Amino acid sequence: MDDLNVINALRLLQSAEELRARLAGEFSSVHGISVNEFFLLMQLRNAPKQRLSRTELAKRMHVSASTVTRMVAPMEKIGMVDRMIDDRDARLAFVVLTSAGQDRLSEALATFAKQAGYAFQDRWTDAEMKQFSALLFRLVAGTPANLT
Amino acid sequence: MDDLNVINALRLLQSAEELRARLAGEFSSVHGISVNEFFLLMQLRNAPKQRLSRTELAKRMHVSASTVTRMVAPMEKIGMVDRMIDDRDARLAFVVLTSAGQDRLSEALATFAKQAGYAFQDRWTDAEMKQFSALLFRLVAGTPANLT
DNA sequence: GCATAATGCTTGCATATGCAAGGAATATGC
DNA sequence: GCATATTCCTTGCATATGCAAGCATTATGC
């Protein structure tokens, strides 16, 4: 295990899982959403017109189309998102972020920022934060899923 | 979203998910194991005597104890791991890595190294790989789950 | 020593997810 | 224009996972 590629991949996956586990706990207890629901809302917020097709959401979130269908149903029921059929193509059922959904997302983002702070605070300097940001940008840049 | 903590946390989570999705595909088709099974084998390989209790595995893998129970059952059936009851404490049921499990893990590690190469190759210099490694080490250092 | 608490594991139930099939709408080849 | 293919979404089934309860074993308080 002296391969730096392997070491970095393992550390990347493990630190991400740690952070995700922490987020899951607070998202669930404080905001009543899952981490995946948070990411779904984030994708919508960053999309033009705050909307995306289910297929596009599936690709960006690395889940199947059926998962998106089933994730969206309860979110639609409580008004965080809306359904909107395309005028030209009746197959497309856009998922649209509602104002209630934006509010919920803003609250969750505060928790996200707090946890992100815990994760990096007192471990990295400002300069290192920028280094890390630049390095990771090369991994996520160009993917349509990139939220940053 | 000008908070560098938030940006870095998002990029960390997203790049990890991308890598994990790629690994899942090849692990499943080539080696017949899931990413989580791979990590379970990795934890055993790094443990003293190549064995851990189910509770310890659950903590390190950020899953519930029942998940470990259910993950281990089929792996035991095909001989990748063994069960071993502790002499002093009959509650403890260690999961032990077998030689067949080591072989399977070695093959999967080759795939892992290949995918890790794809992820970082042509994006980062050697110096940057070392920088990244050092930064991430501070995140995972000290956790018993750390595989590196 | 014994009653109670704590620990380690398993199991029933509920939820989450992927795959494959199906239905509806649109695109393509001719 | 029409038959066929493709695309988008949904649904049935199988698997994966967490939580809470239960069981067996060990630790603790007195």
C-alpha cells in the first residue's frame, strides 16, 4: 500500500464517509431530510429556472431513475418541489424547487456549513483550504453534477 | 456559497461519490463484491490477527451492527471470512479474514489502484499528490477506521 | 453471591435502492 | 406518413440497510 494513488483514494473515500455520516445525523434530527434529499435540492437550486428532469437528476446524483421518482414523491407531497410537464415534450416531468423548498434548503445549508467548519477547522490553514479547493476542483470540474 | 468550508465539503463529497460509483461498477462486474464488502475486507486485513468483532466493524464502516451481521453471512458462506468465538467472552464473534478472502481482496485492490489512477492521473502532479495526501491525513488520522 | 445493568449479536419490520419490464410520448428511417 | 426505435417515467420484485426488540453473556454494585 505504498501507492500514493491508492492512499489518496482511500483517504478521500473515508473522509467523505465520515462527513456524510455526521451530516446524516443532524439533517435527519434537525431538518427532517436525508443527505440525498439535500443534494437533490442543491442540484435544483443551481439549475436554470430551479428545475431539472428526473433523468438529469438521476445522472447527477449517481442514483437510478426509479430512485429519483420515489425520492421526489414525498417531497412533492409536502411542497418542497413541484411537478411541471414540458409543453413540447409530454414525457418530461421537471422537478421544480418551490419557495418552501428553498427555505428548507437554506436552513439545511446552515447546518452543512457548521459541519463543514467542524471538519476542517483547526486542521487546515486558509492557504491549505485554498489549495485543497483548487485540487478538488480539477476532479469535479466539467461534470454536470458539480455544485460549486 | 462563498464559504470555502462549504465549497470544500461539497467537492469532497461529490468527488468521493464519483469515485465510489465507478468502483461499484467494476467491483460488481469483475470481482463480484460490493464497495462495502471491499472495505470490510480492507478493515480485516489491517487489523491485528486479521480479525475484528462485528461491533468494531460496524463503527469503522459507519453502518449498523445488523448490517455487519447480514453482510458477513454470505461472505462466510463462500469462505472469504471465518467466524471465531472468543475464549474469554462468548458474546464476541470475531470476523476473521481467510486466505481465500485475502486473495479476493488482492485482486480487488488491483482494480482499486487502477481506478484511483484514472481519477488522479493527468490532473495532479506528484507534488500535489503528496500535498493532498498530507491534507487528508489530518482528517482521517486518529480515527480507528483509517485504512492508510 | 445475586440482582441489575451493560454489551455483543441477531431478527422482525419498515424504508431505500437498483434492475428489468412496461406504458406513453417523441424521434428516426424510409 | 408509418413502422420502428428511442427516450422518459413508473412499477414489481429483489436486495440492502437502520431501528427497536430480544436473547445470551459478561460486568457492576452492594
